[in-house]
Amino acid sequence: MKLLVIGSGGREHALAWRLAQSARIQKVYVAPGNGGTASTELLENVNLTAIDDLIAFAKKEGVAYTIVGPEAPLAAGIVDAFRTAGLKIFGPTQRAAQLESSKDYAKAFMTRHHIRTAAYRSFTDPAQAKAYISEQGAPIVVKADGLAAGKGVVVATSVQEAHQAIDKMLEDGAAGARVVIEEHVSGEEASFMVMADGHEVLVLATSQDHKRLGDHDEGPNTGGMGAYSPAHIITPALHNRIMREIITPTLQGMAKDGIPYTGFLYAGLMIGDGPDASRSITVLEYNCRMGDPETQPIMMRVKSDLTEVFEHAVNGTLDQASITWDRRIALGVVMAAENYPGTPRTGDTITGLPQNTEECVVFHAGTRLDGKTIKTAGGRVVCVTALGDSVKRAQVAAYDVVRQIEFDGRQYRNDIGWRAMSHAEKPV
């Protein structure tokens, strides 16, 4: 069969790479793809982004089904358009994607359906927003209401920093004309993702992202500088609570609101301290897609034929699907361009890229193929992802490869997985 994956990042490379492992695959098209998907066997880039063009391509090539990677096409209604054209596609509708495309919508939804989230207020007026911040004090969280490629969140440690965030998001019109201001919630973050077909749910492996640019979780927020799977903090008891308190009420709430949810659902969680039976579980955000860079380690651990899983998902028979997971740890380290998460420098030649193995794969994100040379073309350039019998072994394997890869201005964290290693590691 032929499949189509929409997107150009590391998440899309990882999804397409894993799908291409299936004996059923003739070709996985990636639109528009990147330098890695351009040079991976059975993958082919398609230089199309307009929804009408993608529909025409999928019909012409006889694509069995399409998988949407990033948030922007979902918010633009690509799923609605494909379904109207009679094409199978995995992702949420435009209305359902509001869980991610509008922070204000998501917060109101959680409040309405009694799903635990941080206390908040929304503002369109900069002066009122600043007055509220001055009244509340810091630390405090400022979020752009609209899509901001994972960078529309400022965890401000001072009132002045929060006011500067308001200036950027409202007065400069960065990602929409509304901000959400939240109380700061402390604890440990985890990413919990599921697949939904409108009725049934299939839970994916857990993971933990590292949002800050620098070691020890310092520096500005980014789209994510690395991740590992499974997340050490999600015990079986917490897993059950997350399903009961977060995922099930979310999907039931969407159905109750007349918006049945299909596609990936990602809950970014903050787990408080204490015993598993009583520690707080707070939703920081919803994503209507798989996380990036969490997808990369998760795809490394998939042992099943993923084409069959997606087939059930688009046909509404997800209750018949299952995924077998590699018991080892997968850990991914993002290598970013100079000046990321600001405006990144691009066009630098990348050298030292190794041959991928079963234990370590370099997933491309901000890259392009220029003749036979791979060059940087975005903020997060590659995610080096390795398997190991422990977090430490996966970390060592990933960083051995990271140190081989060179491009001017490269930056990466040296401590991906540090939280897991600060706990006593359990054998796999």
C-alpha cells in the first residue's frame, strides 16, 4: 500500500520510518518532508502543502490513508476536507483541534468537564493582563492563545518577565490577540498520548520531554530538546488514574459537546509530589497530535506493524488493535541550530551523520537535501535516538552519535534523561 504523512519535522520522519518497516508498504509519501525523509528507503518527499493539492495527490496515487503530523493543517481543517473528498485520514477535525489551536478553548473545556488544570484568566487587553499579573505575582505562566510551534509559553520568574511576554504576545501580535495567564504549577512533567477513533482508545507508550534549552532545565522554553520513553514517573497506579481522571473525561466531554474525537490526543501533565494514589495530576496543555521529540523514542520502541494499527484507527475498529513495545529504554537528543529558539541560522552543512542501525536512528527535522549534501533548514535540526537496557545506557549510546555530528553553531543539552537517573533505575 501507499501512505501519505503530512509534515516536515522529526515526528513525521519517525512515523514514516516506522510505517515503512511494514512488509505491506510500497511507498510512504511525506509532504513536504525534509532531508532525512528524502534519503530514507521507501520514503519519498512530495513538495505540496495546500490542502486541495494534497487531496488531488492522494487520489491520483491511490493513497490508502493519510496521517497528519503537525498542528497547523489540523487547525486549517485538513481532516474535514479529506473526509469530504472521500479519503481516509487520521487526525481530529477542525473543531476538535481547538483543544490545541486555542488555549482559551482548552481551559474552558477542562473547567466545564471538571478536568484538573491550573487556575487561569484570559485577556485581550495588555493593560488588564499586566494588572492581573502584578496582582498575582510570580512565578506565573503566560501563554499565547493560538498556535506558536511549541514556543508560545513563558514561565515567568518575575513580574517584569511576565509583562515582557504580554508585550510580545499581545502588543506585537505574535500568535493571536489573546493570552491565557495561569498559576504556576510545580512538579514533574510527563507526556501521555493515546490514539482515538471516535469511540475507542489505544494508549501509546509514555514519555518525558525536556522543554528548556539548557542543562538542568534552564534557559528559554523550546519545542523540546530531547525525550525518553517510557517515563519513569508514570507507574501503573498513575497510569490508571490518568486514564480515569484525564483521558476518559476528555474524550467523553468532546462527545458530549457534539465533537467526537479522532486522532492522536496528547496530554501534557504535571505530576505533583506524594503517594501515587493522591499526588496531583494537572493538565498543562493538550496537543492534537503526537509530541515532538517524544514521537522519536516512542517509534523506536514499536515492534508491531504500525500500518495495521492506523488501518483500525481510520476504520473505527481501534478496539481490535494493539501495539507490542520493546522493553528497552529509548532516548532522543535534539541537536538545534544556532540562535534557536529564536530565529535559527540555516544553510549550514551537516557532517558526520552515521548509518542508522537497529539500536540508533538519526531522525531529521530542520534539514534539507542539497544535491548529496544535508544542510540545516530549521531550529531543531536532528534528534539522535538510541535504545538501551537502562536510561544511562540509552543516553551513552545517543551521545556517542551526537558528538560525531557536526554543523556550525550546533547546540544540544547534555543531560537528557536526568530526572530518571536521579531516581533509582529499575531494571528493564
